[in-house]
Amino acid sequence: MPLHVEQAAALSGVTAAVGDARALVEGEASYDAVLALGPLYHLIDRADRVQAWREFGRVVVSGGVIAGAAISRFAALNDGLRQDLIGDPSFLHVVDADLNDGRHRNELNVPGRFTTAYFHHPDELAGEVADAGLRLHCVLGVECTAWLVGTLPVLLDDPVRRGLLLGWLRRIEAEPTLLGASSHLLTMAHR
């Protein structure tokens, strides 16, 4: 996103440029770590996502870490239930598509709804990483089930309760049976 790159480049010590995750201009083994916090869910086709993973692996040093963010296949459903959108026909159409094949579309350009994207089933990420020739370390739930807590801002403001919450979330963040409950997933891989 040109605007985001412009904003990042304005920060002290930050170099930023518009690019394509499928064809990075950086040289082989240029970075100790790669943070892919957006490209995977903006690439609708699996082949494009695998190519992006290959590129992340190409530009990271041997043994370097790659952190790739994904949106859960169940994010829109969970969010819609929380916001009581279950009676909105346009929303139901979007959720049905998400659940069928992960292809999320806001065809009516409803303000406040997410753009066209790919929503991963938690089980898919390991295959994409493997097909790119990388080693999977783990898949983590970013929010885990904390987004369900109606008083989350209050909990986060209290240092003791925040510590307890974060401790519990660390215990379940990699639990395979709970990954779909998290809206966002973080996949950690190595070259």
C-alpha cells in the first residue's frame, strides 16, 4: 500500500518501498528475519501464497525466522456473531463464501467490512510452508479466545489481570483445537 509505505518511510531509521511479496527485489539471504504481516491474506490464489513464502525464504538467512500473518477462515463468522450481523443477507453471503473456500469478498463495498482477501483454514498454513521448501516451527493464535471477552480493554488496563490473561493465552496459543477461534494466525517458519 503506497500510503502505508509513505507513512513508514517517514519514521526515523525506517526504509520502506512498495513491492510484491511474490517477487522481492532484495538479494538472497539479505535479512535475519522476515515479517510478512499482510501479504498472505491479500494473495487469493494458493500458488501466489506459496511463491510469496518462497520469496520470504530466499531473502532470509539460513536458519532465519519468517513470521507470516494470516486471517482465520472463521474470523468473519465469529466477528459477525459478536456484532449480531446474522440477519444481514449481504453478510451471510460473505460468510458462506469464507467457509466454503476462504475467498472473502466485499463485493458490495460495505463500509467497515474487510476487502477482498483469503482467509486460511488453520491446517492449510503448514502445507504452504512445506511446499515453499521451508520448515514450519509453529502456527499460533494471535488473539486466541481473548477477543470473546467483552471487558478486554478493562483487563488489559489492569497490570495484574493483564499478566494473568497473557499467561493463559500463552498456554493455549498453539493449541490446534483452538486455532480457528482466533481471528488472526501467526505462522513461524525457518529457511
